[in-house]
Amino acid sequence: MSEERRKRQAEREGANDGRVKKHLTWGGIVILLAGAYVLGWYHKNHKYDAFAQCLTARGAKMYGLYWCPHCAEQKEKFGASFRYVAYVECAIKDSKELAPACKMAGVKLFPSWQFGVDPPKEGILDMDTLSDKTGCSLP
């Protein structure tokens, strides 16, 4: 092989190496962005896990109805962490009656929160109010 031919082949191989590296760089960027998105989503949806567990440990209980838009709004404030909140479903499907536990607690408007033996507090409560009522610290 002539010297000139070797030079051209080396140049072509060098150009290919640059393209491969460029693709690996873009691939790395895509992976980093996807990872950041997943971590952000997880944090957003689970940032209240410990707070919700503390509410339940301190005796806070939410009464709600599955079809109630205000109850859904209260649940959305917790994201996926709502699964740790002590929740009582007051609606009985195919009935206009409330669940017995809700009647005993004296709940009439939804959502309602009960803190220990205090009467239920009605309405959507913000996280600061829940924190103040229970002594649970917010993230």
C-alpha cells in the first residue's frame, strides 16, 4: 500500500472515530436527561412520604368520597404519598348512605380531617395547616 493511500485511510478512520464519539456524546446526554426526568418525577410524587406516615402515626385521618372533586384535590396535594395517609371512604356504592364510621365521626362535609379526639375539620387543608395540627415536619 502506498504512503498516500495509508494517509487517506487513516484520515477516514479518524473521521469515523469522531462521528462515533459524537453519537456516544449525544446518547450520554439523552440518558442523563432521561435520568434527571425520572428522578424529578419520583421526588415530586414521593416527597411527602415521611410527612404522610407521620400524619397517620399522630392519629390524623381524612374522610372523603370517591366521587368528590375537593377530595381528589386534597389527595393530589400528596401525590403518590397519599397511600400513607389514614383515609376513610365514606361513600357506599349504589347507596345514598354514608359509611358507618363516617356517621360515628359526625362527618357531613368533604373532605374532612380528624385529629385525635377533636371534631372533624372540614375542607381542603394545606400542608402547613396539617403540619401545625400534628407537629409533623414538612420536607
